Amino acid sequence: MKLGELLLEISYKLQYSPEDWAKKLNVSTDEVRDYFSRKKEIPILPFFHLINDSYPDYEKKKDIFSVYLDTISSSDNILYSLELVSQYEENEILQRLIDKGMKSEDPYVQEWAEMYALSLKSEELFNDDFLYSAKKASLKCNEMKIFLETMRITQLLQKINAHITIDKLADEYAPQLEKIENPFFRSAFTMRLHTSTINSTLRLNLIGKVRRIGEMYLNDKETQVYFPLGYCRILHYYALSFLYEDPQKALELIDESNAILETISNNVARFCMNENGKSKAFIKNVWEINQPEPDDIPEKIHYYIAKGDMKKAQALLIDLKKVQPLTAFQDYYWGVAFSDEEALQRSYERFRSNGDFFFAVLPIRALSKMSLEKLKEKKVRN
């Protein structure tokens, strides 16, 4: 379908007159006529907002936007579209945009296209610090230096789990974001930095910092439209920050995240919903809140512990230990299920050695509860 036919179809479906289009896109009716006649390109952000607000079906929105993206050629529209499509993680469409950007006569657009191409294979990048430094030095655009740094941080997180290093890198690069004059790109790259680092911030048990980040985005409608996957990732860790004090708040935030993810029918959204499901089950088990029995074996063990059925938890743990070494979480489950102080101490030390001070609270809480129960038993005997 050509763009002109698409615009007529949208006009018919939404019953839009030229005046309606002008109001929605915040332009004059003369400019609307220029858009329909292809004398001018429709500016991407208001068009994206219009389609997002008007069509509930994700695949229909994607089809409309895909047709639109095939027609754009202006530098601004290409740059905006690269970031929008990247934020939705629609990589097939992103690759088409990258190819378009590589052919642009604007060297600025070429640099952006090259960096987005790099992002699609970021897991292969920068095993050599020298190559990373050389690439960073070659970039002329401040936004792309930030973009490169977020890729580097994500890779560090995947490879070495260095939470302190990652959190410090985020603090170092935060002032650079203020140098980005365009508010859309400043918001986009701030979101990129936060989604790359908030997990490490949580694991360091910097709860106040995690909540400041969460509150920065909470109920921000523009962020939900333009960067929904990043928004939902932020909500996930913001929710976990309430694990030890307010389970209802944590569960409400995860439900809010899921409500948005349900509107995005791609694999990344489905993966995020699966992660939300695991965290939701975990939170309920920590607080012994009733829920259906989970399918995930480690969380099933946690479920039986929460239900007080230690025999079933013990049997699953013994079977699990036969096929794989127990994780720090599973050592914690073992310690609770078998009243094993050594396993709880081992769990605590393993969490700490991994730089995970947030979840290290779990075995400490269990050890404290065990000590209190022993004191009560001693008092009863006396």
C-alpha cells in the first residue's frame, strides 16, 4: 500500500477531515494537504502518537507505521524513527531503517545508522577495551557516545556482573545527558541509561536511588507511548524495591507493567511478561500470599516453603541438587526448608560475593527468624 492510500484509509476509518488532521498533528490545513500530496513529509512524532492513540491492535499499528517509514527521507524523521523502532525492539524494521540511513547523504545520519547497526550485534562487541575506546573517540555526536556507553554497560552486566562498576558508570554519564538539547532524545537516552543500570542499582541495595528513578517515570504518558518496553523494565525493578516492606505496592506495579506489555505483541514484550510473572510469584512466596502453584521448579520450591510443606520442598531440592549446583537463591531455599544455618550463611556469602546486597537480605531474614524461634523454644523449656 502507498502512503497516500494509507492516509485516505486512516481518514475514512477515523472520520478525519483535513481540519482534524491539522489539529492532531498541530499544523495548518495547508500543510496537511502537502502531506497527502507528498510535497512534505509528515513529522514522525505526532503521527506516531496519532496512530498509537487511534489503533488498539499492535499489528495494525505496526503495519501502518511500516508503510510510513518506507517513505521517509528527511534526516530528522530518520533519526527519530531509528530510536522509536529500536525502543520497541522491532529489529526487522530497524534493519530497513539502518539501510536507509547508511545511504543518506547526511554524515550525521550515517553515524547514527552505523551505531544502531552496532546495537543489533552488541553481544559480539568490545572484548577489546582498545577497540571500544577507539570507536568512542571517532564519534562526533554526543547522543551516540551515550548510546555506545549504554551498550558497553549492558555488555559488562552480562559478562562480569560488576554492579558497583556499572552503577558508577551511570553516575559518571548522567551529566552528559543534560548536554542533549533535543528533549525527545534526552528522554530516550536517559531511559536507555536507566534501563541498562537499574538492575545493578537494585542489587547494590540502593533502594532510594531505584525509587527516584521509578518515580521519575511513573505515570509519564509520553514515556509509555514512545518507550513502553523501557518503561516496563523500570517498573519491574521499581516494584522489586518494595519486596521487603510493601508487597501490595510491588504487585500493583508489576500489574501496571503487564497491562502495557499486553498491548505489545512481540517476543520482547512476551519475555518481559514472563519475567514479571516470575517476580510476582517470588514476591507472593516471600510474603506467603496465596497463589496458583508455579511451573518454574525453583519457584515451585519457594511456593511449597511458603505453604509450609517442607517435605515437598526438600524432595524437589534434593532432586535439583543431583542435576546441577545450587544457586545462591536455592541455597537460601535449602536453608529454610531444612532449617540449615550453614546453607543460609553460604547463601548470604554467595550473594555478597556477587555484589548482590539486595537479595542477601533474604538469608539474613531467615537466620534472624531461626534465632528468634530458638529463643522462644528456650523460654518455653525454661
